[in-house]
Amino acid sequence: MSKSNFVIDRLVKLIEQGIISYKDLSTEIVNILKSKRDEIIFKMKITSKEETEILSKRIEKLEKKIQSLEKKKSPKKSK
């Protein structure tokens, strides 16, 4: 319950500070959630922050390769 209160408190502070733009608000929400995710991963001692970043970059590269291969792959026409 305290974790949800933390997120709500952060949102209230953002609104009080006068962040009106939807884009600014959405980026702040994403940043808050990413920081909480990183804290949880760090507490679980799964991987370090650097290892997590390296793994996410490798996954992004693999996803790009898969997408490029799917684009190159043309559908076969039936005869």
C-alpha cells in the first residue's frame, strides 16, 4: 500500500508544480515507474543495473534483426 501511495504522492506533487502538458506528465510517469522497477530489481539482487542495461540493449538488437528478417521474408505465392 505504501508503494502505491508513493506513486500517488509523486503525481500530486507534479500536478502542484504546474506540469500541465500531457507529454511532460506522461514522461514523468514513465520515469517514476522505471525508477521503481530498477529499485525492485536491485532489491531482488537479480542483476546489477549495468547488466540489466546490457541485456536490454542486446534484446533490442535481436528484436530489430527479427523485424528486418520478417520484412525481407516475402510471402510465397501458391500455384
